[in-house]
Amino acid sequence: MEVREVGGSSLTATAGPRAGAAIGIRPGHFMEERRYSGVVASVRYGNAEFDDSTSQYSSDDVGRKGMKLGGTLFVSLLIMGTMLIGCARDATPTQPTAPVATPRVSITSPASGASLPEGTVGVSISVNDFTIVSKLGQPNAAGEGHIHYYLDAQPPTTPGQPAVSAPGTYAATPELSHMWQDVAPGSHTLAVQLVNNNHTPLEPPVVAQVTVNVTASPMASPAVTITSPSQGATLPEGSVTVSINVAGFDIVTKLGQPNAAGEGHIHYYLDAEPPTTPGQPAVSAPGTYAATPELSHTWQDVAPGSHTLAVQLVNNNHTPLEPPVVAQVSINVSSAPPPAVTIQLSAQSGSFNTSTITVPAGAAVTMEFNNMESDYHNFALYQSAAATSSIFVGEVIIGPRTITYEFMAPETPGSYFFRCDVHPATMTGSFIVT
């Protein structure tokens, strides 16, 4: 409201809802503030103050409202408080907390139920929300690690324990793919697990697996080879073990049952010519043959001298295949004890202390293996770098610890392959037999 002086003890409103109204005033000693939504309004005339809060102002009204007389007329408007009109408080909305990412692994190839040819089987994977690093055996760090691949083995998932299965059934690597060699026909399980740097499972475990069917090559013919002992080997008297490899033929436990194409078992022979007459049982004199579905057989009490070891694939009813499938080697059995060799081998900083070990043929080897670091290591000896045919596989241990391994060196001179099964890509060497 605006006011102007009319004279005497009255004022006239010139604007607002009370425009034109005469407002009487008289001396007084009070001043009153009226608040309208945070706004304090007062009117001053000389030393008189009043507010626009009543419907009519008389001199008595002015006294009640607390007006004070004085000199020159002026109007003051004091704004006390905060004006809310047209203003909005700037507040940043609370953002929802993002969910914690969970590590995941999936097998992208092969698909579950796929049929694959025998031999090499490749596994490819995809990893999400987990960093794959080349820190195998190093201290753990959250959100990082590597991969364990498994062939026909249940992935171990015990917290704090190495997620390693039997030698030859797993591989530890930072790679997103792995090739399994010499996979035989049949049903196989391919599995993969994300693990910490020290080879222990994540918590909870992160595992994926598929089942595939590996089929024999349609063009493959039945074949058998003797992998041990080699032709001309010298062995100590006593027990002689024959190990073989079979291809293009299914070995089944159906001895004496009706024949079925492409399947059967094995006959082993000691110092006997394998019988190959079609339709007749391929059996020699008692004590000179053994019928079994196993890929190895041990002959007991073999005397010193020259001996012939033979093997034949046969039908379920013990008759030879047509044509016959036979393999044989000649060996020398010696009465002299094998030479004894002691080897010191250690593992530290992710490597062996030597990359070459040399021993005599047929030596009885005693190896003192010293794992000098807090990681998992072992010593394993194989026919070749393919590591598909083992000669000796030592226990995996975590250091610092020393273990004694005992095994027989190959009878056949040549270069063989050794490695740590936990670190097959970085801890390797040559085992020389003279």
C-alpha cells in the first residue's frame, strides 16, 4: 500500500486495496510488524509507523496497531526472510548404487553336444568382469587371475585349495583358448574355471562346462603300437611292463561276448608268436598270453635273456581281426641291477634351476626336489614336449618344501621332456638319457 499526507492526524491510501481510504493516526509508543509469507511490511509517517493489516484505520486503530508520530512521511518496505516465489532449491538427486559386477566365464566353442573328430580338440572361452593376467603363482589381487582348463575332470572348487586335478587332465594358462591333444573317441567333458593368481578357486566358484562326443575317423584303420619298452631296450630281471597305444578301434570289456564291428580287446604275448588264423581264438600256450581290455600289462618274474613282447587286437570272441593287427618288440633282460642316480632339482621364481638333466639309460633315479617358493610345483617326465605320454609324474607340492621322487629312467637313449605340470608353458627342460 502507498500513503500520502492529508493533514492533521490522518493519512490517505493512494494504492492497493485500501486506495482512497482515509486513515486516522494519533501519537503512540508502539510499532508492530506484520509478516505475510516471510515479508514484513510497515508504513512510516514521520515518527509514526503502521501496517496494512486491518480493514480500516482510525486514530484508535492506529493506537491499537502501535503507530508512532514523527516528522517527514516516507514508506519503507523491509523484506526479512527468504522469498520462495520463483526459486527452487538446487539439490542433486541421489544416484542409485550400481550393482557389483560378478565374474563370468562361458565356453564359446565347442557347443555342448557337438560331435568332433578324434585327435586335437580346441576350447575357446569368453570372460567378463574379471581381468586375466600372467601372474601364475604370484600373490592374489582382487578381480584378477587366470584360467584352468579341464578334460574329463570335475573342476575342484574347495576354497583356499589349488584347483588342480590329476596330471594330464588340466592346464593352467592366461590364454582364452586351449588345445587338448590326442583326444580319443567317446564322450568327453570340457570344463573351465576362473582362478586366483595362486591357482585357488574364486568364491563363489566360476565354472563352465560342456559335453562333446569325439568320433573315430571314418577312414582310420585299426592300429596298435607298443610305446614301452622300446625295441632293443635292456631291462632288469623281474617285472616287465608293456604299454601300448590303440587307434581306430574301440577297446571294450566284452570278453567272450558276440562280435561287433570296430570293437574288441587286446591279447599280450611273451615269447610267443601271435596266432592269426581267421575264426580261431588267438591264444598261445598257457602263461604266454593275457587277454585284457587294459592298455598295459605287466609280465612277472621275467628271467635274464632275450625276450619277445607282442600284442594283438582281437574281437570280443578272442579271434583275430581280418587282416590281423599285431605289434612286437625284442628286449634284453639283464641280471645286473640298474645304475643308481641322485639328482638335485629346485624351483624358484617360477623356474627350475636347470633346463637339462642327464642320466644313464635304465637308471634308478632318486630326485631331491626343493620347492623354494610359496607356489605349487612338481616334476613330471614325458616322452616328448607334447606331454601326452608320461614316464613319471611327481606329486604337486607348495613350498617351501622338499620332496623325494623315485623313478626309472627310460631304457632307450634319447632326449625326453620334463616340466612342472602347474606351469607347463614356463617351467620346462630336456631329460637326456645316454
